[in-house]
Amino acid sequence: MAVDERINQLDVEMQLYEIMRNPVLFGEFINNYDKTERDRTFEFTIYQKEWLLDFSSYVSICCSRAVGKTVFIVMLYTWMLVYNVFPEDYIVYGVPSKIHLEPVWTGLIRQFRTNSFLKILE
């Protein structure tokens, strides 16, 4: 006799909650939400996952020439805004000049305007 797997609505909601709590799973889920079968699946690199899962309150992340910093920062801030990490505070992003701020700001705007899942959360 075969085992039938049955997922009820509560199980689906708990799975979505677990995805939303984890910044890596959240970022990969958001970036793959609108993809078709022909598109390549989005996955963070190892060092991006390490950055996203570093919750130390005493360390600032400083990475000079690494690839994927903007994607990592946009996903981290998107997760912070959606998951409401700091409900009564601001998120401060310090940069040396406007040139460094523009790609992150544009990425945040693009995420919230084009992603179907994030539009549902508005």
C-alpha cells in the first residue's frame, strides 16, 4: 500500500511562513516567483548566503570587490521591509556617494513594482 501525501492549508501556510522568515529562502523564492520553466533558476552564491545569514549586531559587512553585492543588499532590505524586522526604527544604508546608492535604490523599486508576490503584500 502506497503512502499518500496530503497537504492541508495550514501546512502550506507554515511552509510559506518558514520561507518568509529565512532571508536566503525568501530571496530565492522572490526571485524565482515570476520565472517560467525556460528561465534559469535564481540561487545565491555561497558568500551571499553567508552574508544574508549573518545576524551579528556588532559587525558591519564590508566587501570591496565581491560580485553580487547589490543583489545581496537589495534582497536583505526587501526581506527586512517585508518581514518588518525593525517595526519602530529605520534602516540606515551608509554609502560614500550617490553613485553607490542608486543601484540599491533602483533594485528596491524594481522589486516592489515588478514582482507579483511582493505586489500581493502591499
